[in-house]
Amino acid sequence: MFSHGGFVQLLVKRIYQRASPDQWGYTLSYFTMGNNCSNHLGIPPAKGPNPVGCTDFMMDHTARGSFFRLYYPCQETEKAEKPDWVPCKEYFNGLADFMKINRTLSERIFNYLFGSFKAPAYLDAPFKSNGKCPVVIFSHGLGAFRTLYSAICAELASQGFIVASVEHRDQSASATFYFREETASETAKDNVPKASARDSLVKEWMYYRALQHGESEFPLRNKQLKQRADECILALEKLTEINSGIEVHNVLQTQFDWTTLENSMDLCRIAAIGHSFGGATVIETLCKDVKFKCGVALDAWMFPLDEEIFPRVRQPLFFINSEKFQWAGNISRMKKLDSAVIHRKMITIRGTVHQSFPDFTFLTGNWIGKLMKLKGEIDPEIAIDLSNKATLAFLQRHLGLKKNFNQWDPLIDGADENLIQGTNITLLQSSI
């Protein structure tokens, strides 16, 4: 997800070294906002007709289980609160590891910069929908985790989708967790009666696995890719069970009533969406499971994919790219998925960077955001709005939805001043 750890490490060190404790607020505000502290930072609210709820689901407490954040249309309620955008400090530690920053140095700074932000959804709010909801499985990028794409996932939920944002356990997430059984010695040490099986579980954290010195990258990334696709398929299987009314055991013991989702999903209308490594995961998932009717790949990183699978991807596919991230080799691999009979589209959003899709782009001021390449030249809310509307139009077309998303059909063909039809990258004919 991030590619500028060295710069960020230097920046964090300078902030830490130059500011005395009573200067932290001013110094960090300056770096975050750029020197205009009147800027409003925050993840934009969803624009659809439905309020949005979210909850976390983990079934099978081991690393082989399914773990995702679910976004869904919800009832309006005064009691529900919005959860922290980054759930706990271990995720800040994971981001520090991923960007090769000292944990002690970065935790206080990351918490100051991002710890107060809330997700644009109500935690465990009651589910409500006027009809069956189409389903989206979302796959995050390298070094990300399940909560970092809430602007995209919440918008889809506000438009009537049920969205499962998977947290991958292939060691490509900056951090994730699972549970293990308590050992006999740990049980004896506690010397406390266990009220339930959940009480005998111990949380284990799994952090990003960096490429080792001299290690070939493709075998690692391709192996991770296959696991990621399997995790997307497993998330869909769990949603199918929930929809069927099968009783599920959520290890996380949230307040959400899962029985309200019985018969709530339209399982004939399922799509996969992902960013970067998640974009490649979309393609692998479509190849593995035809229950996914179409896919949207946001600034896809094509490197982990084995090109042998390309002819086996039979579903419609939509590439939405940033202007600054792509290069000829990556685009040429996308072009190998072109088809005369299957709908394949590509657009590029002008003025965007690779980080124009995750939520970080909304949470830093203009100056520092551009310096850290979290922002492009375009207003980030305009960019994500274009991406979301084009996605909705594509989903309506290929899931057969009876919505009004077709009003944005021209965006699929790049018909907007901020869009490029196809790519801004010049390709040699021999590379296609």
C-alpha cells in the first residue's frame, strides 16, 4: 500500500526530535494540515439513501478462519456510535513495521495523527433493507487491513449493498490477529474458572512479512495471492451460511444480531472489488469462483498474477487506475485480459496517486499529503466520488440491478473532464 517508508521514517524522526512535549500539538498539526489548520480532515460520509452500519466477524478462531468487517444498510438509531477508524494500537505497530519505522518512535505520532478519526458507519447498528442486497467482497492492498477503505465500502453499503471487507491472513496485511487455545500452563497460571470456550482463547497478532534479502518476490506474492482469493471465497461462503439461517458463532462476540441477515442477500448478484494487491486478488478470485459475476480492480498491481489464468477469467472486469502509479509493464498485463466478447473496461482518474483509494488520502493536509504521496493534484473527495460512481454503474450493468446507477454510465467510458478513457501510459505494440 505504501512505498515511501524511508521518507516517512525520516519525517517521523524529525518531528519527534524537534518538538518538546508541549509543542507536540502544534508541530503535529502543522505537519498534518500543512500550515492551514482550518482544513477539515475526515473520511467523507456515504452519499446513498441508507444509513450505514458495520460490525466485525470472525468464524473459526484460527488463522485459517474467516475475518472481515461487514458494512450494511442499517436502521437509524441514536444509540449507535461510530468505531475508531484504526481499531487498536497493534495496527499502528503493524503500519510502523511495514514502513520500517521504529514502533516506539511512531506509535505516539500515528495515534496523534490518526487515532481520533472514526469510521463513517455505526457500530453494530441494526440491519435494515427494503429488499435483498447484492453482495461485494472487498480485498485490501499490501500493508493495509480491513478498515482502511471505509469511504468505498460505506458508500456501497449506503447504496444497498452488503460489503465484506476481508482482513487477509497471508502476512500481506500490516497487522491482523486470530486466537489460539490457551496452553495447560497458561490455564493453571490463570487459576480462574472459564465461563465459556471463548475465555480459553488467547489473541495472537500476525504482522507483515517483509521480503527477505535475496528472496525472489514472485513465488511469495503468488502464494499469498492464492490464499487471498481463497479467503475472499471463504468470506462469501460464510455470508451464504448466514443468509441461509445457519447459526454462526462469531468469535468476536459483537452486539450485532446476525439472525437479522437471514434471507437478506441476493446471492445471484455478487462482485469482487479490491485495491492494488487486492486488485490482483479480484482477478484470481474471479478465475477460481464463477459465483462472482464481475470485478472492479482499483489501481491493480498485476505482478503477483500468473498469466496462465487470464484466459480462464470469464466475467466482466473494470480497471480504475490512478494517473501516477501505473507503468507500461503493468498496463500491458491488464491489456492481456482484453476480450472481444467479455466486457472489459479501463479508465484513469486524472491527478490521482496510488493512495487516492484508501482512506489516508482524506486524513492528511494538502502539503504533507502530497509530500508523502497520499494525495494527488485532484481533490480526494472528487476522485473517490468518480471511482465510486463508475463502480456502481458497472455493477448495475453486470449484476442486473434495478437502480438508478446507470445515470453514471458515461463514466465507464471516461466521459468526464477528470477521467481518461483507457490509460495515460504509452504502450509499445510489442508489449501488448
